[in-house]
Amino acid sequence: MKLYNTLSRRLEELKVDGNTVRMYVCGPTVYDLIHIGNARPMIVFDALRRYLESRGYTVIYVQNVTDIEDKIIRRAQEEGRTADEVAAHYTEEYFRDLAALGVARPTHSPRATAYVPQMVAFVEQLVASGHAYVVDGDVYFSVESFPAYGKLSGRAREEQEAGARVEVDEKKRHPGDFALWKRSKPGEPSWPSPWGEGRPGWHTECVVMSRDLLGETVDIHAGGSDLIFPHHENELAQAEAATGKPFVRIWLHNGLLTVRGERMGKSVGNFAYARDVVGKYGGEAVRYFYLARDWRKPLDFSDEAVAEAKRTVDRVYDFLWAAEALPDAAPSEPLPELAALEERFHAVLEEDFTTPGALGVLQEIVGVGHARRQAGDLGGAKAAATLVRRLGGSLGLFGTPRPATSALADDLIQLLVELRAELRTAKQFALADRVRERLFALGVELRDGPEGTRWALRPPSPEPGARAGEG
RNA sequence: GGCGGCGUAGCCAAGCGGCAAAGGCGAGGGACUGCAAAUCCCUUAUUCCCCGGUUCAAAUCCGGGCGCCGCCUCCA
């Protein structure tokens, strides 16, 4: 499989040792609920993980939880709670949102506060090797000590000064230097260190946790494109300065979510909480919405766009459930077109995980299924449905089983259908329509056709967390 | 200013040098219907922001424009 590597700015073959993929995806800072834009990398890289697994890889998937950070401290002060309480609360909410989005739990979800001693040791190592220096209880990484600094984001160190909008911190030797350890102010959460009470700076946790859980070189490190600089650049510098080995084989960065062309962000105020969107349209519609757009490109969010995705998903289910309710039958003839479509599905994904193309193929398979059914080839229709289930499942889509009804319910519905047929024959249309409407309200849709009335269960209306997926 | 990306039908969106440019939504037409819904079938880009160039052949490669976006500050 080829993936676009931010570092080399080209497509690269994913090469791993054995068949295990070691993957690290930057997770949330738990100071608030995640918004729908935050969900993009979680869904996209979850889909990548599932796809790799479906292709026979074992994936070790790590996503951190940043539970100590300025925004958490601020929030705690505002609410009169401790930083720990705030972090614990939003960590729990984050996992809830993840489940509602149908995102499988990461193999590991390390919390930064559980790694402070390791981070201290790591920083000590950088100080000892001359890559970091101590000033007044703070520790900074020296970008000048790492000549390759800037290779990920394509920035030269000298450029850090020109146009810099940040006031230069007097303590730093070079404006590009960044904090590895921050001295804590009174009343702030703090941990002991050789440099006094303090807390870890940004960037360091990912390096330390990644190394601990995945080793010195990981296959994939992913996150939003806004993290390229400075976050990932700084991670790379620390890690490679410390080990002298490549930190990451392939860097992946997803495009950002926009609203009317402008980036969605908490500070811009144009955001929607993930759970609100999921509550409205369902987690699967959100997933489809994201996967219908190339993961590297910006994606414009609107209610209409997600509603469209939901319509599309519902129609696929309509086909699946109808086909699965058909009596068992073997395809009346071999279906080479299905094999060809399956091949195309994989070919498209092998080339930079182009999920929109893959979804297009899935739609074509649905089309084949419809055509087979129309031609009276029930087995062919079922074969198409099975394929949609399998391929969709490899991306975390179309896994909801046909809602089970009891034999009694089936009989009762059938009874009403027959009753309504008699009413229609007797031209009692008002009553007949009432039966139809009441059943519809209960989620049963009547479909009158040439060969009589069939009924189908409507795709479920979304409820938050209703379709929580795992594995 | 520096770095990166994008511009394909009404909208969304694949396409990475060569079949008449996937697919979805919407729209229009048809079948079906007591009406409706749903479903099915058909139609919907002679052309890919513009101008040059390379090539037998370009949406796809190169050069130059125009427009939009992101990062350079915490941010998925």
C-alpha cells in the first residue's frame, strides 16, 4: 500500500517488519468535548487501521490522551475544580464520543500524567547530550543542536525569526527553541524533577509514549495537518536527537474541516460538538461523510452535507436489508463483475487510501445488486449484498445488522398488510392510508408494487451512541 | 514574506499520459400506484480555472497567470 508521506512529500510504499504495523495518532487534550473537526483524524485513521487489519496486518494503534496542559489548568481554575477532575471528566466523555462515532478503541490510550517520570528521564538525557539546556527551572530544546530541524515542515531555522509574531522569550538561546519542561507556578499541578517542581512541556509526551509502546521507530505517525509545525517538527527533533534513529517512517496528515471555507476551530467559534452532529445524523453518516472525501484535502462541513451522507448510507442499508431478507439462493450465473469491482476497491485503497474512490466502487456493487434483483437473480443480489458488507466492513461501514423482528411481529405486520389490501379493494382509502401511516411511524414502511405489498424496516433514526462500534 | 495544498457537471467527489471523464446528492423523464412513499430504468461535463509548451496522445507532465485555503501562535 502506498501512502503520501509528509516528510518526503511523495507517495511511499508502506513497509513494515513482519506483518505488524505500529501506528501512533495524536489524540485530544481533554479540556472540553471534542468538536466534529477533531473527529476527522480519529475516523480516518481508524478506517485505515481497520483496512490494514482486514488485509491481514496486525496493527498496534496508540492514541494519547493529553491530560495535563495549560487549557486544562485554566478550565479547572474557572470551574473551581482540580485539573485532574477536569481531565478525568473529559477523558471519559472523549471515549463516549469515540464509541458513538464507531471508532474502535485504540490498542493503547496512554495518558501523559502516567508518563511524567519517563519524560523527566528523557529530558535529562537530552540535557546530558547537549540538545537541551536549563534556564531557571525551565528546560529548552536547542534547535541549533539538531541540524535537520525543519525537515518535516520545510522550514529553515533562520526563517523562524523573520515574521515571527511571538515575542521572543529572553531565556531562549534561539527563537525556535521550545520548552521540554516548564517550571510550575504556585497552585499549578506539578511534579518533581532535577530542575525543580514543574510539568512537561508540549511535544514530549508523544515521543516518550510512542517509544515506550511502539519502539524507537514507528511505521506511521498521524494527526491533523495543523500539527506539522510546530508539534510534529518538535517531536521529530527530540526523538531523533535522542536516538539518532528515524522516529517515524511515514507521517500522515489529514486535511482540516472547514465551515464555509474557513477552518473549524474552538477559537473561531464556528464549531459543532461531535456528539451533537452524531445525535442528529448518526455516527455512520458522519463516518461516510468523512470517507467520501480524500483524507488529505480540506473538507467543508455543513448540516446539508452530512444529511446527504446519511441519505446515501440509508439507501445502502435499504438495499442490504432487502437483499438479506430474500430467500436463500445461489447466483443464477457467475458474477465476474463483482470480482472485478472487488479488485478495483482494493486497487483504489492501495493507492494512498483513496476512500472516496472505494465508496464509489461500493455504490457500483449496490447497483449490480439492484440489477440482479430486477432480473430475478436473487442469489446474485445476495452475493452483491455480502460483498458490500465485507468491503464496507473493512472501512468500518455497513456493519449494522438487519433489525431483527420476532415471528409474532412479522405475522402481525403481515396481518395488517392483508387487512389494508382488503380496505383498498373496498376503496376505503382513508382507513388504508391510516394503517400505512401508523406503521410508518413505527418504523415499518409499506411498499406497494406490481406483485403486491412488501414491507421493509426503515433505517434506524440516529440516537447518540446507538451504533457504537468496537473492533 | 516563507512553506504546503487546492481549483473536474447545479452541489459533493474520483481520476496521476491513451477506451465515449467513476460514484453520490439534486434535478428532469419514464415504469409502478386509488393517491403517495419507496424502488427500479433512462437522461443530466465533446470537457476538466485561464494562457502557453512538451507529446502521436494531457484533466493528468512543464512554464506563466488568476482565484481559494491551511501552517508559520494553543489548535485534529
